[in-house]
Amino acid sequence: MSARKSSHLYLLLIIGIIAISFSAIFVKWSEAPASIIAMYRLLLTNLVLLPWAFAYRAEWRAVRGKDWLRMGISGLFLAIHFLLWMESLRHTTVASSTMILSLEPILVMLGSFWLFKQRTTPAALAGIVIAIFGVLLIGWGDLRLSGQALYGDLLSVLGTVAVVVHMLLGQDLRQRISSYVYNFTVFFVAGAVLALYNMGAGYPMNGYPSREWLLFLLMALIPTVLGHMLFNWLLKYVSATSISMSVLGEPVGASLLAWILLGEMMTALQASACVLLIAGVWIFLQFDKPRQVNVPTAETSLSPK
């Protein structure tokens, strides 16, 4: 992979980090149930993608039976992730909830080693340790071991495990399936699962004020299309561990946005930890063994092959 192409991939990772950092803010602003937010976030994303469905008819037909099942499972775990993580924000702070997501790269790295025999370098491991330490410091002042905060933290932990399963399945599937088909299918399955959950829970599907619909749409366009969908496209060119390490930038962006937009204060210790986290992510991305692939210059996440 050339240095120029690598720099382009890293720029896309940065865009994705900024986009997903808004997710917690939109959830905090919304008064709708977490499962309703997640459902419309995904289904509205599919509505945005729908005009390109016919252009990918050859890719749809090429998907094998077992891969349909795997995409279904990936969508199921994405739904579980959104449900649990968004609900955690009702019970704990943005810093604490996003801090717990730092477990993701560790679990993805272990899963990649077990399933795909992927290894990394000692320097990259040092970057992981530095970044994890930085994220732990970000949430340290907010992490409480009792009451609602503990419940919210537990939901975030379970949501992190769910997204790790989703990422590992995606890393394998994206080697054979186009970004568009993978994203559309997984988002549709996840949205359908959440719709069934909402019907079972008795949550109303409509009747929400225009402000809520605007938040649902913003959730679809910013953290989903410019965040998760972009990361799914990148799974073909960089390892799931690298993407998960980049996602560690979310606590920095989300905590800063929560301070500016929600009034959730950040201590000097947490601000210093942000710098430490960024340094750890940079070290990992510099020294992690890259996957040797050729990046097509004309392909985008919406353009047919």
C-alpha cells in the first residue's frame, strides 16, 4: 500500500471518528426511547441508500447462502449494540459510556488472532496500552460503582461485546461482499430486529415531534453514513483492530462535545488523558502491520463495481 493511499485511508478514519462522536450527543438530546432512536437511525439510513439498490443487482445475486446468514447475524449484533449502548447513555455520562467502548479494540484484536491468525507488533501493542490508559482516565472521574451509573456501565460493556462480534463478522464478509450490499443488508436486519423489539415493548412508532425526527435523520446521516458505514467500507482495506483503535478517538470527541453542548464538565485530568489517547492511537496506526491490498482509486461506498 503506497504512503499516499495510506494517508487517504487515515483521513477517512478521522472523518469517521468525528462523525461517530456526535452519536452520544444526539441520543442525549432526544427524548424518544433508545430503541426507537436506533431503529429509525438504521431504517432512515437504508432509505438514503435505496436509490442505488438496482445498480448493485449483480452483487446481490452473487451473495452466497451462508453469507446471507452471516450478514443476518452481524445485523442482529449491531442491533443489540445500539440498543444497549444508547440505553446506557440514559443512566451514565457520555465520558463513562464511551470510555467503556475502549474495550472494543482489545476484544477485536483477540478475536482476530483467534479467528484470522492476525498478529501485531510490540510497538503497536504499546500504543494500545497507552490509548486504553488515556480512555480510562477520561471516564475515571465519572465512573461510579453504584446505582444507575453502574447499570449504565454494564449496558455499555455488553454493547461493546456485541459490536465486537459485528466487527469480526464484517471483516470476513467484506472480503467477498461489496460495501453497499453489506451495509444495506446489515442495517436493514438491525432495524427490523429493533422494530420487533419496539412492538414487543409497546413503544409508539409515530407521533414524535418534528425535533425528534430531525434528530433521527441526523443520526442516520452523520454517525451512521459518515461513521459506521465508512468504517464498514474500510474493513476491506485495513484490519478490524485498526478501525477499532481509531474508534478510541470517540471518547475524546464525544467528551469535548458533551462539555460544549451538554455542559458535562471535563476535568484537567480528563483533558490530559485525551492527549494521551490520541498519542496511543497514532502509535498503533503507525506500527500495526498493514494488510497488503490494492486500494481501488475509483471505488466509493456507493459506486457500483
